[in-house]
Amino acid sequence: MERDPIERDIEREEAEAAREAGRIGGRSGMEDVPEEERPLAESGEGESEGAEQMDEKLEERSDLTESDAD
């Protein structure tokens, strides 16, 4: 029994899309990091980008200002 031509076209297009997707993105530079450690390393290993520290300083300053007002 011959395969449906539409199904053949779909399979061909899916295979081409998979090949094309495989060429997108390149290397992350983390290929030498063990797989189980890669997500943490790629996310900056939990280091904040300064926003948390800035929020803490603002809270400290507002606490100081409130205590000075009393």
C-alpha cells in the first residue's frame, strides 16, 4: 500500500525543520561543564545582579530615615 502523499510531505518538512533547528544557536560555552552543574553555571550560579542589594540598601536607608524622624 502506498503512503499518503500529504503524510510524506509532512514528514519531509518535519525532518528539514529539525535539521534547520539543529543549526540554530551555536555553542553556549558551557559544554565542558558537567550536565548536572550546567543549569546553575549558565544562570550565574545564584549571584544577584545588584537589584537585591539595591533594594536592601533602600530599605536600610528608609529605616534610618524613619528612626531619625522619631
